[in-house]
Amino acid sequence: AQSVSQHNHHVILSEAASLELGCNYSYGGTVNLFWYVQYPGQHLQLLLKYFSGDPLVKGIKGFEAEFIKSKFSFNLRKPSVQWSDTAEYFCAVNAMRGSYIPTFGRGTSLIVHP
Amino acid sequence: EPEVTQTPSHQVTQMGQEVILRCVPISNHLYFYWYRQILGQKVEFLVSFYNNEISEKSEIFDDQFSVERPDGSNFTLKIRSTKLEDSAMYFCASRLAQTGELFFGEGSRLTVL
């Protein structure tokens, strides 16, 4: 079964700082990868996804993530965060064989100070 | 934009009571899920539902839990006799394809006293 690790549980940044949130997964086969965001009081919504092709994927609100297969990683980045990026961020992995159940990481709480 | 809706948003119950959490998935979606998140912990898979039956369930989803899709639109999670450790945020999700993105509801916060 696959598992997902998000090593940063709490991140505090000032506006305009750069962001990188780590996500590593354990599964040897083909995967679909996702980053979801949960703004305070709202539901989880998709930030970006990787299915195949260019390993650098761009999502909404200036976020991007890079899939590095050799490192089993799918780190989320944003060059300059805004106060409105304050939210909980979840990485998820969906194996493409066997169980198709998406597995989530623990989440990273991001607080951006204005 | 179509969305997944969940009710109630917050429920407080006494230990041992039955609880039903309701979800209305996006209408043309075929795969339905319940996840939960205990405060400070990761989002955990409970159960998936497809073609009117459970397709997969986790170890958490024991005999105290059940799911139903009684009328083709609602998708319910029932906890027969709640325990303190059932206190969590329960998320319903649906998707059109087995490998596509999940669309989540806003969650139902369950507090068991």
C-alpha cells in the first residue's frame, strides 16, 4: 500500500517569501499525484495534479509542483506567497494499479503574515 | 459549479449514540468516498462506494460503520454506537473516474462526549 509523508507540519512565512512544501510517497508503480488546499472554514479543493507528461505542473494561484520520480517526491512551490495563501495543504497519491484509493499526507499548515 | 454538500456541518453526540452524516455528491459522479481527519492528524480513508456497493474499506471502517446510497442522490455514513475516538472531521468526496481528482464537501465535524 502507498503512503505519503509531508515533513513540514507547520510553516510560517512573511508575505513575498518563497514557499516549498515537501511531499514524498512510497509506491513503486505508476501514480497520479495531487495537492489539495483547505482554506479556513472551507472544503478541500484541488490545487494541482500530475498524471503524466511534463513533471513540472502548474496549478491555480501561482502554485507549481515538480514530480521527481527517482526521489518519489512531489514538492509544492510558490515563488512569492500572499497572506491569502494561509491554509492547510495536503499532498495525495493515487496508485494506478490495485487499490485506486487516494492516500493523503498529514497536511501542512501554512500561515502567512502580512 | 457543481459541488459536494454535507450535512450537518457540526454534530455533538453522546457516546453510544447513533449518528448519520449525509452527503450529496456531484450528480454525474460514480465513485463516492468517506474520509476522516482527527484533529492534528492526517486525512484517513474510510470507505469507497461504487455501483451501489462498497468497493473498498479501511481497517477503521469496522462493524460500527455503514454506508448507504438510499435514493440515488444522498450518500450517508452511519456510526451505530459512537465512541470518543470517533470525534473527527468527516469528509465526503466524489469523482467521475476511478483515477481522477476528488471533489470534497466541506466536512461534518463530529464531537462525541
